[in-house]
Amino acid sequence: QVQLVESGGGLVQAGGSLRLSCAASGSIFSINAMGWFRQAPGKDREFVAAISRSGGSTYYADSVKGRFTISRDNAKNTVYLLMNSLKPEDTAVYHCAADRDTTPAWVWGRRGVYEYWGQGTQVTVSS
């Protein structure tokens, strides 16, 4: 089993920045790709960004491309999401996810790929 704990959320004004962290514990040797998803009130959980096991490959939703950056530090078992130029529509609960299988990058945007999920951290962007 893998446990994921997110942190770093908060309230920020539009145009501001936040950095989210996701610390993994447990059977971390089994983790391959990791991703970030978000869920706004009344909406489905949507893909934000994903990163390969080595960190060499990344994948972003069009809505965040150029503003958000995903990275990981395998020595610290942590994945990060740096969010710049935040907009009110970025307001959501952000969830970290981990994939235990070796899956191709073109499916990283699918929720069903990920076996492990964190509880989420709230991000609120005021206008």
C-alpha cells in the first residue's frame, strides 16, 4: 500500500503562486507515474498534470500548460506542483495520485490509471 499526503494549499489572490507538495510513504518502490487532479464544487475530478517515475517526462492539461509545473524528488518521495498566474477558475481541491503500473504517457490523464489517492488540499483563488 501507498499513502499520499498533500500540503501547501491555501488562499491566494489572482495572479499569485502556490506550491503544492505530495509526500508518499509505504510501498513507494511500486510507484511509477504520479499525477495531480483537481475537483471544484459540483464538478468532476479533472486531470491537471502528471510526471514519469524518473521525472523526465511530464504531461499537462491544456488549461494549466505554461502556468503550472510538476516535478518530483525521488530521494524525498515527494512530488510537487508549482502553480503560477493563478486564476479564480483554478479554485478546487487538489489531489495527488500514484500509479503502480508502467503505463504510457498518453493515458496519464485518466483517473482510472491511478491506484492510490491522497485526501486533497484546498486551493482558493480570489479575484
